[in-house]
Amino acid sequence: MATTPGTPRLLRAMNDRAALDLLLSQGPLSRTTLGNLTGLSKPTASQLLARLEAAHLVRQSGTTAGRPGPNAQLYEINGSIAYVAGLDVTPARIRAAVADLTGKVVGEYELATPGRSAKGTVDRVVKAIEGAAGEAGLNRERLHRVSIGTPGGFDPTTGRLRYATHLPGWHAPHLLEELAAAIAVPLEVENDVNLAAIAEQRVGHAREHDNFVLLWGEEGIGAAIVINGRLHRGATGGAGEVAFLPLPGTPLVRNVGRNNAGGFQELAGGEPVLELAREHGFKARTAEAAIAAALQTEGAGDAVLTEFAHRLAVGLAAIVAVVDPELIVLGGGIGKAAGFVDAVRAELASLSPLPVDLLFVTDRARADGTSEPSYTAERSRSIAFGSTRIEFTQETTLALGATTERGRFPAIPYLLTEVPGGMRRAAAVIEAHAKAKQELQTEIATRLAVARRKEVVLFVHGYHVTFEEAAVTMGEMCHFLGREFVCGIFTWPAGGDRGALLGYGVDRESAEYAVEDLAKVIRIIAATPGLERIHFIAHSRGTDTLASALAVLSVEAYAHKSSPAQEFHIGNVVLVAPDLDGDVAVSKIFKVFSDPDLPFGTEADPTAVIPPSTGLKLTLYVSHADKALATSSWLFGSSARLGRIDETMFTPDQIEMLGKLQAVDIIEVPGATDFFGHSYFVSNPNVSSDIIAMLRYGLHPNDPRRPLERVVGPFWRVARD
């Protein structure tokens, strides 16, 4: 069979590009490491590096050290092979910078614009480029490309600048041709906010997001819109010129092009923000400085922040209704005001039905024949993870939206190979596990980067719950948690109808099956850079799965002479209507305390001082009206299900001991708000609001803002309406 002409050349080009991308993102690499990362053999990796080195695209950069065996040669990108220049143009100045192929800035230059002169634009641009190139020790001819960012946008049909009448000297009919001729280097002119969005997409908060909006706020208001991974410029380059949006709260502005003003600009631009600040006694030269001052001042500062957050949210709500982005990034001066983003997020959530984006992790089997991932009640031997959106419908109810699987771990049991002295996990399995682990941690880290709280809240559902039901339940909870956390679900194979009692027996065994998977997931989440705490909410049979997984992890922490709070960053553990035997629960929760023969370090130490789990809090919600747990108790002959205990089942000494621990609260829920009295954490507003008060605001049970009455010691009761 004849081969396709050019195929070897194409493969070499693809391999070269992959290697260059890795060297750019990960820095100097050895031939062996590069081969492992690309999947190329050692001879092919050697040929590739020789080819790139001959083309002066890579160069040698020292050797590895501190490892057994001979040192390996390292290779890095040769940044000096190509240079680019970028210019940021405002009415007051032109700022230019030159960077090498690696993105390192090697020269900068700033040139003021005299007055509002409309003359000499081309000369000033050339002077700024040559100034930055000169600082880098280069001639302009060494540049491979020049990119210029300006306010407004150049109409692709006329070549003239639109939407920026405040930028003098940039409206000549043949300006682009004149610039290209004078610079004599490949030239690109783009809207400045669009360029910022490209940066956000490559190295900023919008990584892993194909649909987002960047709102830029300084003297003017502007936006960049990215749809399906590509900038949306519109027919005339004006997409994103949101300053002209007519909005409630400001008079309708007409002749917006001539006046270079519009509703959003008049509501939330630089000058209106300064006026708002002056009304409350703040004097500042820029909107950014005004917001920063307000953030540091209680009272008057709160009034400024609340009003400005409302103004921005009004405009953003209009954008969201049209574009429906996955993410909104605040940039410019308003994006630098730490803490202000939270106020905007909260206000926007009240004005716009933004979907909730949840992390999901599941060991359910994936349904066949569906365009989007759908997960069944059957078991999978591998763990999948990804993103699922919860949409707010017109009837203010919640529905499952788009679900995207972002990665999957190898199927269990992991493949082994026989080696002298025993068995070893297969190299391919280790590599696949490491890849999935890195992808999951990257997904979590990306979410942590934009979350107000660097904490994860993970929901573990109960019996007869589908993937959709689990996601919708957590979506609602996440919304009322202020969307401040990274919210996720661990959803195990529940919801089938095989066996007796609507599949209860099968679900019970599936909950046990999921224990090791949940323990594995918690380890990985806990090791994610940037994570401060992980909190759990578990319901019904999910409480047994969680308690079992935490028992496994507590033994691991004990072996490391640590505690679950220290080793795995565990904070609140909330067990709602726990469907497990009381004695079984005690054996799992207090496993470490009750087995002095467990290794403490390398060997057992019965007299060891067990490290405290500072910050870990166990909260049980229980109810005598829970008919489902009464049935479960009858079915298994259990003397007491954990979800139906009360203070009468404990001796005074036991109650006193629990109180001294200061780590356990038991909250009784009187009456029933659903048919079985089992789903009260969603059907009883007092219970759900109490969970919110505990997790979101950190309120203790005796705080008057929680709807609780003390019974005795650590026992509390939800107040009746």
C-alpha cells in the first residue's frame, strides 16, 4: 500500500510542536523526561532534540544533579531566536514592551502623548517600539511581530477605529496601512480588553474555560467575550463595547457614538465611581483607589461598596442574559481591589440566575449512547470526574445542565506485573493514575483560584438517589452557601430498583463498594495545592460511606503521627439522618482511640499522645420522626440507628465526656416536613439554614443567629417555627 506523501514530515512537525510546548510550560527537560512526556522512544527523542537544536530553537542548559547515576543533559527553549513587541495605547501614553520567545520581557519604554494631539501617531508608535527594542539591545528589524492594543475596535470593512472618540490621532482612514509600512514588521492591532482576555485564557483565571466574559473597569468600562474558545468581535469589531448599554438607574443616553458615553459607563465608569466615593467622604484620584479606601473603612466604605457592586451587577446581569458565560473575570482597577469581587458576586447572584458549576466525582457506570456524559445506578470499576452545571429555570426550580467528563482513573484492580521478589503495578497503570490525579487536582486548583474561600464542600448522597438528584441538591446548597466554596459531589451507584425494598439491599452494598474510592478521592483533594479545608455533608446511606472512608484515613494519619485535620485538611463533617447502626458508627468514628496496637509511626505506641484534630467538627442531625430509619432499624434488627439517637440513650458521664471533646454536636429535628421524615435537610428550611450558618458563617450552636435550643451538653434541638 502506498503511503500518504508528506506524512513523516507532518508527524515530525507535530512532535516538534509538542516538545516545544512542553519546554515552554515546564522549563528545562532531559531527553528521557521529554520522551516520557511525549511518549516518544529514546532514539526518536534524541533525533527531535538534535533537529530543534540545529534550528536554534532549543539549547543545552546544564545537567541534572542530586540523582543516582550519571547527570543528564538538560534542554531549554532558546528565547533569543525570536522577539515580539506589544504596545498598550491610551489617550495619555503609549507603553511598549519587547519579549523573547519564552515570554520573558527584555525591554520596556513609555512615551507620553502631548496634550490631545492628533498628529504624529505613526511616529510615536515607531519611537515607542524602537525605545523598547533599544532597551533590549535589539534593532527593530529583529522583531518577528508587533501587537498593538487600543480602546475600541477597528472596523474590518473600513479599517477605521470605532467606539473610541477619546483616542486622538487614531481615526485616520488609512492609519493601519501607514503603521504597517512604517513598522515594516508583521502587525496586529486589537482591542485592548480582547488582548487581556487572551492572556486570561492562556495563563489566568479563564484557563479551562471556553466561554467567559472579561469585564474591564478603569476610567472606562469594556468587555471581551469568548465563545467556544474564540474571541467574539462582532460584525464591526464592537462586541464587548458594553459601556454603551442602556441600563436602569441612569438617564437614557442618546448619540452615544458622538458623546463616547452610554448607560453602563454613566453608571459604573471611573468618574461616576469617584462621584459616589466623594458623596461618602472619600477623596481619590482613580476608581481603583476609591474602592481600595472603601474596603478599609467600615460604615461609609460599606455603603460605597454595596452601591458600586450593585451598579456593576446590573450591567453584568444584562450581559449574562445574552451571553450565558461559564465565568466572569473582573479586570482593570476593579479587579485589583481585593475583597470587592465577593460583593459583586453576591449581588449578581441575586439579579441573575447564574448556573452553579459543580465538581463531580463518581464511580457510577456511564450510560451508553448519550452525547453528553450520563451516569447510571450501575457500578463502574473506575472513578470519573468533571463538571456539571445546575440551571435555574423560569419557574425558579433547578435542573441539571451540561455535564462534562474531564478525566478518569484506571479501572480496578490495577494491573500488576511479576518482578523478582514479588509484584509491581504496571508502568502504564501508574502513568494513567498519575495523569488522572494531576487532571483532577488541576480542576480543583482552577476552581480554588476563583473561589472566595479556598475550601471544598463535598456532598455524599444517600439511598435511591440518582446522579441528577445529587447534583441538583448540592447545586441548591451551594447557591445558599453564597457560591463562596468549591462545591462538589461524590456520587456513588445508587438509585436502582433491583432487589427488595426498591433496591435498598443493592444500594447498601454499593455504598460499601464506594468506600475505597471516596478515601482515594479525599487523599487527592487534600493534596491539591491551595486547598485550606475540605468539608463534608453526607446523607442517609452516604454517611456510612463517608464514616468508613474517614476511618481509613484516620488510621493513615495516626500512622504518620498526625490527625485527619492536619493530614487531610478536614474541617466540618456533617452527617444528616445517618443510616448506620449506632455501635458501628462509634467503632468507626473512634477507631484510632480504641485500638492501641495500631502503628504510631513505625510501631505501636499505646501511650502515645494522639495529635489533636484542631478544626475538625462532627455534627449529627437526628430525628425520632424519621420513618425511613425506623424501617432500616427494623430491617437490620438494630437497637439504635445513629440518625434516631437522643440524649436519653447516654449516661450523664457520657454526655459530659462528649461535651468536653468540643468536637461533636448532636442536633435533634422535631416533627416531619416530608412524608418519610428523612429528607429534612432539604425539606425543612430551619435545618438547611442551620447548615448554611455553620459552614458559611462559622457560627457555633449557641449563637443566637442559629435556630437552635440547647437540650443538654452537646445535644441541641432545632427550634419550631
